[in-house]
Amino acid sequence: MSQIIIGIDGGGSKTTGRALVFDKTLKSKQENSSVLFDELQTSASILAEYAGGPCALTNDFHQSCTNLSAVLQKLGEIGKFEVTDAIVAAGVSGAENDILNKKLRNHLLSQFFLEKERLIVTSDARVSAIGAGGNQPVVCVALGTGSVATVIDEESRFTQVGGWGFSIGDEGGAAFMGKLAVQQTLSEIDKCIVQKSLDESLLAQQIKKTIGSNKQTILAWLSQASAFDYGQLAPIVTTLRDSCSVANAVFQQHIVEVERLINSAALREDIPIVLSGSLASITRENLSPRLSNKIQQAKGSAIDGACFVALEHDLNQAKKRIDAHSKMTQKASSDGRESANVSLEANSNMSNHNESTLIAQLDTLLSESRNPKSMDIDLLATQQVLSLINQEDSMVPKAIKSEIPAISDAVNAIVNAFKDGGRLVYLGAGTSGRLGILDAVECPPTFSVDSDLVLAIIAGGDKAVYKAVEGAEDNELLAVEDLEKNNLSAQDVLVGIAASGRTPYVLGGLAYAKKQGATTVSITCNPNSALTTSADIAICAEVGPEVLTGSTRMKSGTAQKLILNMLTTASMIQLGKCYENLMVDVNASNKKLVARAIRIVMQATSCSQEQAKQALDDADYRAKLAILIIKSQLTKEKASLLLDKHEGRLRRAIEALSLQ
């Protein structure tokens, strides 16, 4: 019997992952943790390894989630296994912060539908120490983008020194070294302004090549530079330290800080000291002899430590299950009625598990978090409540602005689908489903298209438009049935709408659409959601927490409505459904739309109301054709042929007239 484990080492410069498979029966017999560590390194088979972007929770939480999720997903793809079947241990920078740890843990649980028992999130310092010491007593000083010392004593207790984060701490890390180099460069720039003949050091010259050579470019770099960016400057210092006295001074300051960190942590002579991380080798070579002689070779890396944490956790869980089963068996044998109770308890636990999983998923969602600005909204006067809602609503267009590239990709896909005989299909539940219907039903009167060109499907069917249908949004198979009924094909574009990004109905529909070969688009308001990561084109407007916690009909609903407007309007514009900014393909199907058609013709041609009405009568109330008849003085038949020649694009047809 085999088990897959995944170890993750997430730091300020990169996130490394490794997937292993081991013989579960063999490993469970090992009692000594150091022997188990050695066995893991020698006996386990590597299924996959992959490295991605940085994962430092205190620097950029959302980007860290994205990068970590990408590494896990890639490991599964390379190793050809489902992440949900593995035991995952993630050692991540900043995970000692309980709040960020919980948020990351909940994100991964919902992202990969992991059971709680299959996931451990701990600090990168801890897995580094376990790897360095082979899970034996050790002082591990990790020197990467940041710096931290972790002590493991004989009772397997962990103590951490340093690691407060950039820029207030982490003095022995690459980011701090880069910061010192930038400070030195800025000091030299200031001196050059006063003493124009002052020569710049080699360090300053190289730093300026990276961050900019004039004040404006330097200020721009400084305004957005992260710990990772500062850390990328450290190799300049280490490379120039023998040829540039200024670089050497910066490097020596790094050595001072590392020695201070070691002395603070290594209070006992009998515990070995190990350096780890990208700066470990060059730092050890330059430590004072007293400390350098104490440094020992690491038994393993941080990724080895993470894999060990996953393995040990799995064995502990297995032992708990065996103990629980043993107790249950003993209890059942003493009371014949116990078996029925056990069955009932199992069903109850399953229900609680589903409930707990959903709660864990909701805990990770930005749209479900509490808005600090509205914590006292129940104490506000009506006008104050309305002002607060209006203030929060103003954030929606800004959130959408950053998603315009993705919305553009979606529009292009929709236009191509229309040209190939395909359709635009909206799929959603609740508010999201109703918004899809609202956008779809407006297309025929606005653009004179067939009613099935833009199709909207809502979980629970037509009755769900007016009244919630319980359980419909939780049914993935229901979405498949609905799409099959509507003959979804590879020519179509399916747009899954779900503010949360986790609605099972929408996820099921998206998975089915991908199997059919259709292009898939997601519209969500939560980054890194399951829907976002599974769609071909992901549109995510991060509007933040709602004024009324969890009421995603508010900002999230507004964002979805605006995006849907953009999808259909821009697609129809690209298909020639407008002239200038006039909806010239309006379907004059009622008195208001008849009046609108007359007005459109008058606006486009500067003709009188009577002339517009006459042209519309001649053109069967097709405003586009009526405009061309007036502008060209052609007959209805010839104007129709000219429009057809230019694929219904009125502006092109009018421009062609001027060339004749």
C-alpha cells in the first residue's frame, strides 16, 4: 500500500515543491524519527518536483496563495495524481502568524477540496530546521531573502529567534543586504549632487543599472520594491565584495548581523549549528573562526524537512485511526446496540464534515470577510448607511479596470464563437444566475439577434428566477443535465458566474463544458478560487468585503452586472451592431423602441422626424438600413446588398460610398 506526500518550501524568492510516494506499511513500522528521516530520503520515490514564484505571506498574501496553488497543481500534473489524494505539508514564510496561517490553510482546503487531516501549514523556518538537523536537536540559521534562527531541543520543542520580517527585521537576509546597498547608493548620489567631482563606487554603479539612474526612476522603483526585489540586489554585493570596498563594507555588515543572530540562538554548546538558504555557503566562509568551526553540514534541505513533516503527520493520523477503531470495536463488542449508534454517528460526522468544509471555504473568501468600515453600521442613521454603501460601491469600477485585459480576451472569444455559429452561454445560481438572465434577455431587443444566441441558464430552472430553489446550486450533475438539454457544443463559449468562485453547480458546468471543447470563462470576485483556476479565461473583480457581510448581491453583484454588460456590448460592437455610439440594430418591437429607432435615424443623418419615419417604413423598421438609405440615396435593395457586402457594418458601407 502506497501513500503520496507533498512537501512545500515557500520563501521570499521562490516556492519549491516535491511529491513523493512511499510504502505506507514499511514506514509505519519505524519508531525512531531520525531513522524515519533517513529512510524517507533513501527509500521514497520522487514523483514530481517543481519551483514557482515567492511565497511570503506578510509581503503579499494573495500572490503567495496564487504561487503556492500553482506549485501544488503543477506537481499533480507532472506526477499524474490528484492533490486531494496526497498528504500536504507546506512550510511557508510568515506562517507563524496565526491569522495568515489560518487564511492560507482555508484557501488550500477549498482550492483543492482537501480534508483537514491531509494538510499541515507551518513556517519555512521550522521545515528548514527539521531538514537541517534530520529532525534532531539543532540550531538552524536560515539565510535566504529573510533570516531566522530556529532551535530544536531534545524534547522536539521549537524556539525561533529573529524572523520578524522585512524591513523591520531579517537583518541577515538577502533583502536586508540589498537594502543596505541601495542606501549606500542613495548616499553616494546625494554626495555627488554637492560634490560634483565625487566618483561613484562600483557598487553604486551596478545598483543604478538595476533600479534606475535618475531620481524619478529610482523613486518609482522604491515605491513598489518588495523584499524579493531588494533580495535580487544581494548577488551584486557578494560579487563585488573583493573588488569594491563599499560592497565589502555592506557584506561585512551582513556578517555582523548573522553572527549576532547565531549568538542569540546558540546558547548551548552541545547543539550543532547549521546554516541553510541561498546565502549559507558564502556566509560560512566569512564568519569568525570561533563560529565557523562550529558550523556543521546540513543533513537535508527545507524541502526534505517539509516532506518529513507530511510523512510524520500521516503516520500519526494513521495511529489515531487505528486507536479509534480499536476503541470502537471494544465498545461495540460490549454492547450490541453500539453498532447502530456508530452508524448514526458516522452519518452525523459526515454531515458535520461537509458543513465544516463549507465554512472553511467561506472563511477564505474575500467577499465573505467582514468589512471593517461597516462594523457599526447598525448604529448609523439612514443617510449615513446610504453614504457608506455608496462609498463602497465606488470601488467596483476600479476593481473591474484591472480585469480589462481578461475581459478583452473573453470578448474576442465570444466574437469568434458567434462568427463560427456558436453561442454565448451564461451559467449561474442565485443572484449570479439572475444577472446572467437579465443580460441575455436584453440582447434580442437591443441588437436584433436571435433569442438563443445569448443563452442564460440558472440553477433550479425558470422558477429560480423568482424564488430560491433549495439545494440547486450544490448539485454539479444538475448543471451537466441543463447544458446537455441546451446542446452545449465546442463552438460555444460558457461563462460561469459565481461571486464566491466555489459554487458546485457552476464548477460542474464548467468541467462539462471543457470536456465538450467549449471555451470557458469565469466571472468571480474572489482571487484563487476553484472557478478562477479552472477556466480558460478568468475574470476576477476583487471588490472586497461587502458592507453587509456575505451579501454578495451588493458590490459583487454590481461588478458581475457591469462585466456582463461589457461582454455583450463589446462583442456586439465588434460584430458591427452599432454606428458611432448608436444602437442601430435595435429591434423596434414596441412603441418605446419604435420611437427610439426614429430618434436613432434622426441622430445619425440629421434628418427630420418625417424623413426618418419614411426611411424606416421603407427599410422594414431596420434602423441601420434606413440610415444607409438616407445617406446613400440608394434603393432598399441596393442598400441591403451594400450592407451585406460589408458584413452589416454600417460605417464601412458609408465609407465605401465615399470612395465610389
